[in-house]
Amino acid sequence: MFDESGTTNGWPAANGQPTRRSFLSGLGATVGLGALTGSGRAQPTAAPDGSGAVYYVARIGDGALPGRKRGWSNNGNGNGNQNGNRNGAGNGNGSATDAERGRGHGRLADAEYLVLEGDTGTIAFATDGTAEEAFQHAFDELPASGGTVVASGDTFEFGGPATVGDDTGLVGSGGTRFVVAGASGESGHDLIRVRGDGATVANIEFDADGTQTDNHAIQADDCDGLVIANNRTVEGFQMAISFSRCRNVQVVGNEVLDPNWYGITSRAAPTGGDRDLRRSENVVVARNYVAGVTYNNIATYNVSNFTVYGNVVEEGGHSLIACSPAQQGAIVGNVCRGLEEYKPDPGGEAGIEIEYKETHVREEIAGTDRARSYDITISGNQVDNCPVGILARTVPADPEDEAARETERPHSFTVTGNSINGADAAGIRIRSGAAGVVATNTVRDSPTPLEVDETYATDIEQGLNATRA
């Protein structure tokens, strides 16, 4: 488990993750994958190279396999082998309870989902209705050494989440779509939950079908060695990609469009459990595109030892990239543009912000160094058309508590080499902070290029900043 103080307690050390698995070259011919999917897109080459266990999940239409009845299963009950134990047989992917998986949303789709064994090409499991049972069966049947589950290039309708466990890769084939089904009104459900170490989720489009609360496309909790790469999210979700109390995280190359609250974040929507705002460590958020968000596009809250680099973020309602609180990190080489404020906090919203916000601080870190933001580098970013370009501030729970702006302010930060254009309130605003460097930035077309509140900002070195009309 991760200790909230920032130390490890028996957590496995960072290591190279096992290589992902591949199908036998004859699998497609054995079961006729093109015919099963009706698209010809589901090919064995979709699985990464490597050795080990592989399961393949495909969707077929009614009657695609003559002589078989819908709902057929190799165990007769349609539930798969839920081993329910991370340390027992299999890899423990079934450790989540049925309640956590969100069972009971009903059977909606006129389709059948097959699970195929990668080594033999035989059908291991089949179910009609929605797809989460098929994927859960595949995850649960992987051995303790792990493996890969490959989804065909089809649309899979989920009536509830499926849960990924230890040393498991979930990989789309190209054109793979996971869609929320069976939700009521704006409230949806998660699609994929990650609850194990050494897990990967890649190459999938996640569709919320318009639902906007209580759900994630991907939500990871209590994981070490997590990779979320080259996915796409559309049509809602409260928070598209989130992780909590995770270590050694890479969120790379994803496209996130129009989630409701947050795009990529280290907090969790209220979908059960006590996961929100748990600390994470050693985090990379890189080369993502995130647009159309009510609050923050990228939010590294309660994260230490992190980097946010090479992302393009636009059309947010709160600061486009925010750390609150966070320590020992770098926000480098991002493009931030087009912020339109939604219920801004005191001091306004910015392209990039370093923040202490009291409502983001859990009891276990309150009053410690981990409650404050420090040792943050903001460098080489392009910020266009945001009310404030770059912001450092303190937001106490009580707006009248001005003393908190002195006692809880961010400190030991560096803001250098950034280009800020069209900030109509302030180019760089240090509303509260200590022991900072603000230098060699270029600010253009802003009425207040650099604003430092001398009451609550102390020891701020300034120099060689260029301003242009």
C-alpha cells in the first residue's frame, strides 16, 4: 500500500513491465475471426509481441454460429471464473466485488460476445447482452504470471465496469469502442477499472453515450506500474482518465474530448470507495490532447515526483493544467489555449497554476509539507488567450481566512522561458508564494504582464522578462 506521507510500505519497486502477449499465427484461421466480427478488422496481429497467455474478445451478431444458442457458456452460468483472490489461483482480477463492478444494469445489446483462448483458438466463454462479463471472464482466466486481453475492432456495450488486475494488458485492435449502456439519465458507470500492478490499457475509444456524472472511462486505484496510452474518450464522463494512490504512472498519447469535470486527473469521481484525492507518486502525463472541460483539463492533485509535458490543452473552465497540491514536478513544453472561466476561484483561472487549495487536502497530510505545492518548474510553455497566463495562489476553505495565503502558500518554484499571449487579466500572477523565480518569460498583449502581491508573496526573484504590446 502507498503511505499517504509519501513513503512506501511494502510497495514493489519500479521495474520494467513484462512484455505483452501474442496470438498464435493461425488463430484467425482457426476460428474465422473476420466472420465472427463481421468487419475483418479483428486480426491476431493486434496483440503485442511476446510470450504468455492471451485471450481475445470479439462481438458477433445473432446466429453467427449455427446450432448454438444465445447465452451459451462453458460453465453454464454466464458468470465466468471469478477467482476473487489476488493471491490465489489466477492473477486476482476477480478481486473486485460484484457491487464494485456495477452488475445488474440489464441486458441491452442484440449481440453475443465471445472469449477465445489465444493458444488454442477455442471458445472459452460466450455471453449475450452486454460485454463486461466477457471481458471479466478473460481477465480472471489469465494465470498469475499475467497476460493480454485483446478486443476486436468492434463496438462493445458495457452494462457495468470490468476490472483489470495484476500484470494484465487490455489492448484494442483498431476501431475498438467501449460504450456505456444501461445508464439512467446523466448518471453513468465506469467502463474499465484497474486494480492491479503492471497493468496497461491501450488503443481503445471510450464512449460515455452522453452520461456526465459518477463515471470514468478508465479509473485506476492502488496500482504500481500503470500505463494508459493511445486511447480516446468521447461523449461525456465525469472524469475521463483518473488514477488515485498509484505509483509509476504513464498517461501518454491519449485524446480526451468533452468530459464533464476533468480530463486527466489524479482524483476520482464518487463511484464508491474512498479513493478521491489519495496521493500518487512518479507520474508522467505526456503528449495528450484534452479539450472541452468544465474544470481542469489536466489536474495533478496530491502528486509528487511528476512531469506534465508536451500536451495540448484547450477549452477549459478552470486552469487548464493545475497542481494542487503537488511537489517536485515539472510542467514543461505544453500548449495551453482558450480558457473560458466557469465559477473561478479567487485570483481567476490560468493556463497553468500552482496552488494550495484547502478542499484538496485530506486529513492525513493536513499541516504537513505534503499539503503545500513546492519545487515545481514551469518552463517552455505556450499559453494563449487565458485570463491569467501562469498563476500561483492559496485558496482557503474560508474566503475570509487571509492568513492562509501566508502560511500555506506555494514555495520554491521556478517560472522561466514561457510565452504568454492575450492574458486579459495578468500574464503572470503570483497571488501568494515564497522563494520563487520568475524570469526570462515573454508576455504579449496583456494589461498587466507581471503581478506580484507584495503582502503574500515574498522573496520572488524577477529578471529579464520581456513584455510586448
